Amino acid sequence: MPPEICWKCGTPPKPSPTLTALLEPLPSNPSPAMTRLLTSNDIPLDSDIPAIQQIIADDDHRLRALDAEILHLQATLAQLIQKRTETAQHVREHRSIVSVVRRVPPELICEILALSTTPHEETPPWRLGFISRSWRHCAVGYPCLWSFLTVPAYPLKESSITLRLSALQAQLLRCAAAPLDIHWSEVGGTSPDLRFLDLILPHSNRWRAVSFRMTYETSVLNWLEPVRGELDALEKLEVMNACRTNFPDVFATAPKLRHVALPQIQVRNQLPPPFQRTIPIPWAQITHYRGEHPVAQQLEIIQAAPNLLSCTLDLAESHSSFAFARPAHTPVTLPQLRRLGLARHSFLLDIVAPNLEEISSTDGSWATERLLPFIGRASCTLQRLALWNCGFNAALLAVLRSLPSLTSLLLGYDPRHVDDAFFSGMKLEGNTSDVCPHLTTLVYAYGVKESDAFQDSFVLMARSRFQGNPNFRSLRLFSFIDWAKRCGYSFVPVGLAARIRSLQEEGLNVAFLGEEEAAKYRPPRRYIG
């Protein structure tokens, strides 16, 4: 085959330089004449033009060779990247075979699954069956994941009944013989479908906890009669909005019943009925109670429950002109009471609780002027105090100064009543006027629009606590607003985060709580809508 030649000049093409040659430096010793032309605007001599054109031709050839080499290397690199990706995937696949995750004990897998689900979800955690075959086997065989059953007590379409029955049957099968937590939702003026009753009521001897969410209409509960005498395992009872409902006395003989909650989950702008029926409960054996009732009924309940250890009291306000008048009778004595939650007018009740250690209130500003008189009537030495929506002002400082026995304190921010100097008054100075000098734990629910001065005084207070009291162990913070429910994330002001970081860098035990940890401190919600 004849050699290739240039169609323009007839000369054979130059051979492509090797990669090594392309990487060599360009000629760096131009002639004085070329240097002058490169550094000026002089017109080149005719005798210089052939040499310049040769340089251009050589460099053009070099550029084409470089471009060709780059394309070749890019193609090679793409192939190498693809091969690397395939090899890495191959390694991952085979490394997973010997991964320690495959050898996690079933007990630990069950614990992980339990922590990954929200207790008392209305929807069972079906999604846990899609992780892997072995993890599905653990999930299906772990009764605690399936023991909370939500049973509809309201009318449903036939197709919905079929689906719910199938789901409940699957849960019962997976629960085996484990204790059951039953929630009857939207109990109204009609009985639940008979098929639900036939499925759930025969297991009443395994009910560990049962809850009812009532509508404000008069509810029908005669369908509970079959559980009479069968509630030997029942420990907890919760009835939401038990206003006009006439409950049968099926819970009166539950021997293990200890926890009772009777909250009113109010709809905003709607007041609860002025009268609430009493539920027959063996109050003498109840140790934990939370409820909202009119004054007379609330007093009747706690008088009948002398063995209460923990109690949260709220007084139902049945109309906008509600005015509390303290009943003129002997105080209620609760000798075993350790923890007490109070809201608004509950502070005006006459309760004697000499062993009371902890008080919490969702109405901190209201409680400020009423707390000390209540503690005086209770004849107790308070150790733990939690105040939500409290004004950070001189009045609160005075109250806290009168409680030197406190070892644990939670303060929830109220943006309407904030004094920038409040935390300055909380500093430990080493004198007799120090506020709560024996605190070992402080929890602070911060706000959104705190001033720099307020945050600075908080940091100085925190530092003084750690330095002035060797028994002060921890400071924890979380957002006053439950951002996880509103927006799906936790909110920390930038300025506050930087200040807390400085305390952490000093080695102090200060930290922000995650939403799951913060939920343990948040008060129960009173309103829906």
C-alpha cells in the first residue's frame, strides 16, 4: 500500500509523538529576535516568518497529538472507573457475607426493632418485615412489636372491616400469648362491629392496658359486659373524653389495676360538658392517676385513692367565666404521694402530702405566686420542680430562692414574660442568697427569639453552677416547641449552639436533647385541632 501523503502539499504525515515526548517541556530558548517579537508589537521580518510558521505547525501537530492522547486516556479512565465500581460492588457483596450484622443475636435485633418504632402507634409496624429474611423472622416472632391493637369502635364500610379484621388477626397471631394493649378508637353511640368484639373480647384475660377514645356524644358501652371478671392482667386504664359515658363496673374488680388516666382532649374553641360521669374504679388500689374533672369530682377521686404515688390534676373549666372557690372541708391527705402535676386552679386545692418530692406544672406563670402556699399546705420538702410556660422574672427568682432543697429543676420558656437578667440572678455567688444552691440537674426548654444578653447570662449561670457546686452533674437543653412534630427536625438557634459548644469545650456536661429524649419531659397535650 502506498504511503499516505498530505493532499495539500504532498508530504507524508508526521508520526504521532509518544506520550513521553508529549510530556516533555516546550523549547525554552527562543532566539533574541523571537524574544523581541514576543515581547513587543514589532512587525516580523520576512526572513523570520518561515521560522514562526514552523513553530506554529509543530505546535499544532503537538496539540492534535495531545487531544488524541487525552481522548484515549479519558476512554481508558472511564473504563477503569467502571471496572473499579464493579469491583467495589463485588467486594461489598462478598464482605457482607462475613459482616458482623449477620451474626447479631436475635435478642439484640428485637431490641433494635423495638427502639425503631413509636410505642402505641395506631398502625402496626408492617414495614419491619421488608428489611431482610432473618430480620423479618425476628420481627414476626417478637410479640412486643405487635401487642398494641387499635380496634375501631365506629361504623366502617364492609371492605374496611375486612381489612382491619385481617390485620388484627395477624397481630394476634404474632403476639402469641403476650400481654395486650388495646385501644378502642372513637367510641360513640353505637357498638363496635360484632366481628371485632368476637375477635378481641375473648382475649380480655390478656389485656395489660386498655384505652378508650370517646366522642362527646353519649356513648354505649354495654358491649363490655363479657369482660367482667376476666381482667386479671389489667394494669392500666385510660379513658379520653369520658363525659357523658355511663361505664359499666367491669373495671372495679381488676386486681392488678394501678394506673388510671382520664384526660379531656379538648377541641379548640369548644368547652367540655359541665358534668362528667364517674367511672367505677377501685381507687384504693390505684397508684398512678391523671385526669381532668370538675372540682367536686376531682376531690372525690383523690379522697378515695390514698395510695397514690404519682398524680396529675387538672380542673375542668366548663365555661369562660369559670371561677374557683376552694371547698370548705378538711384537706385531702395523700401519705404515699411522691410526684404531683398541677395545672392552673389545681394549686388551690388543699392537699397534704408530706412525702411529696416532685411538682410539675404546665402553667408556670400561673403557678409562680401559688406554688409556695401550696407547698406549705402540703407540708413537704420539695426536691424536683418542673415549670412550663413560666415567666423568667424576679417573681420566679423569689420562689426558687425559697426552695433551697431543690436538686432538679426544669424551666420552660414563655416568650411573653422574659427578663434578660433572669439567669444572672441564678448564678452561684457562694453566699446565703444563692438560688437553689444544691441543684444537681438543670433542664432548660429554650425559646426561638432569645436575645444575646439573655443567652450570655445563661452561659455565665451554667458555668457558675459547675464551678461552684461539685455535685452539679448535668445541664440539658431542648426546644420549647416540638419542632419534630411541626417540621420534622430539631431547631437550635445558632447563637445558643455556639455558646453551648464553648461550655462543652471546657469539659462541662452540657448537651442538647434529641426530640425523642425531649419527649420524656414534655407535658401531655390538652388540645386537638
